[in-house]
Amino acid sequence: MLTRLPKLIDPLLLADRNASVEGKLPLNCFDRMADLLFYDIGCVELKLLFGRHGKLATIEGSLSAVMQLKCQRCLESMEWLVNSEIKLGIVNSLERASELPEGYEPLLLMEEGSIPLKNIVEDELLLSVPNIPKHKNICQIPDIPRGKAGQAPKITQKSTENPFSILAELKKLETHNGSTKE
């Protein structure tokens, strides 16, 4: 078992060795998550087991994290818990991806060799976050600044002119001067 997380891993080599990787990655190392996070403080705990099922190299494991996302309704912080199970089948083509056993998602490796571990973790985190993060309940609206003596500012309503009032005036003129449309 690897306890110190490597930056780069060779998934096929680790699968051949039936290796496991366990540890924590800081949330601030994930570039694609940056826009979704309100704070990038915290860590993702991961446990990945590499192995083979016949000829298929697999990665199975779990991720857990508590992230502070940016609510897209009120733009304030919201807590999002991630407890994700991972079942990846390592493939080298889209054709092989369609042949994966049920329950496995493809991890497409175009070339053999090392890949960043954080990319696998970040992909799983992105899949666990909703497309539009927002509070489950109604968001808290920030206080409106108060006027003098604790009263709300008065809102004055402008009288807006109807853009079709000119047409109404033309119609009146037409009926007074004699219309040819009867």
C-alpha cells in the first residue's frame, strides 16, 4: 500500500501489482474545481485499489470530502458532502469502453504510461457536484441597508409613459377629422 500519494501513477503497472493508494489530496490542487469552490480549504480522502479482472485492469475505491461550494442562487457558501464509490475500467479505445462490465466507467488511456493521480480524483469530484449548486432550502437574502431611524428606504415609483399613447392620440385625431375607413 502506498501511503504517500504520488503525483503521477501508472495505472496498468499498479493493476499488475494489485497495489492500493490511500491518502489525502488538498482541494486547492484541483484547477477545474476552482470556479465551483467558495473556499478551497480542505482535503479529499481517497482509497484506491488497483487490480485485474481477467484482462481488464480496474481501479476500485472511494472518495470522501466536505467542500464549500458557491451557491448559484445567492452566491454564498454551501456545504457539499462527497462520498463517492469508484469503479473504473482502464481501456485504450472507445470500442473497449463499450465492452466494460456493468457498473464500470471507462478510464481512457490513449498511451501507456503515467498520468496525474489528481486528474482521476478531480474527474470523480466533478461528477459528484451538481451542475448548478444551490441550497436545498430557500437561500438567505442579505439584509437591505436601512434608512434613517431604522426605516426601510422609500421606493418612489416613476410614472412611465405608455409607448403606444401616441397611437391612441392619432386614432382620436382620425375620428375627429373624418376617417375613410368605414
